[in-house]
Amino acid sequence: MDTGTLTLQLSYALLLLAAITSRRLPRLFLGLSAAVALTHALVWSGDAATIAWMALVLAACAVVLGRDLIATMGARFSADEEAMLAGFLSGVPRHLARHLIDRGVWVNGSIGDEITREGERVERLVFLGSGEALVISDGRQVATCRPGDLIGDATILTREPATATVMLAGPARFWCVGADDFRAYLAANPELAGLMERSFARTVRAKLHASNRTIAAAGGVA
């Protein structure tokens, strides 16, 4: 087998690998590309190697895409979890969202319970399903967390200490996942990691705007 033929076989192998590991949309285009190449080989060139490799790529794409579709269709969510899908999990494939939510637990909290403490390590990511929480920095309330808000998202990925203390203002129900477990899950699922980074950037910007409005309404920073 000459060098040119070996190079062609390597390209086919890499294409098959991409079909197995790529994200959903690129994988769809890979499948379409393989289908076109397979059609060309069957109808015109008759090249056996191309037919074999393209059939494998097409089959791999179909299996992986079909698996994801079945998992997405089978995913079920409670009303509280649907709020998560509409919030910080917006844009996340439903089967991935289901897996992530299952790594955490729902907790009923009471007034005064601390979610984070200023200057200390953030131990968990929290999604507030009901109730409210006070955001306190340097002994002063700078914001209020309400249903649908995330707590801990500003620093959970960077491992920096919490920028404020957050405590429940009354009875509340929230979903939470341990910080280390969350980071490990994202490391094992890079597609989800990118989505979470963008989602957290949006929520942090919204919190900064809300905090600025709260401070301005209170007369500014002393």
C-alpha cells in the first residue's frame, strides 16, 4: 500500500473518530458529508475503501445521534426542574440537563440558612426554586436572590472565595450540587462546560446590574 493510499485511509479514520466524539451539529454535517461521499462512491467511482469508510462514518453518526434523540425524548422534568431549563440550563440538550440535575438534590431551607459566606470557599452551586435570599457584602445588603436565581455561580468555576454572604430570608426550596462534583462533571462533559460558562457569564452580569440598582436606591456606597 503506497503513501497516498495510507494517507487517504488515515483521513477516513479521523473522520470516523470525529463522528463519534464531535458535538451534535458538526456530527450531523459529518453524517451528511459521509452520505454524499458514499453515494458518489456507489454510483460513480466504485472505490471499495471509500464505500467501507463512509458507511462506517454514516452508521456511527446515526447511532450516536439516534441515542441522543432517544435520551432527549425520554427525559422527564418536574415543574421546578422545568424552571431550571428555562433559566440557567437554557440551550442545554434535555438529556444532558437531566444528567446534570440528577447529580444534585432538592433541599428545603429555613430563614437564616447560609448558602455562601463572604471570603470563604463556595461549597455548592444553588438554584433557588422558591423563597428569597439576602446578598450581604461588607455587612450591607447589596441584592436579593429570588426564584430562578443561581447562587455560587460567580466563583464556583474559578475556585475563588465567595464575594458575598448569601442567607435565606425565609423558608425556601432549592436545588444544589457540590462544587467539586460539579466541576468534575463539567470536565467529563466539555460540551456542557462551554454552555455553563456562557450561562454563568449572563447570570453574573445580571446580578451586577441588580446589585448596582440596589446600592443606588439605598443612596450609594458609603
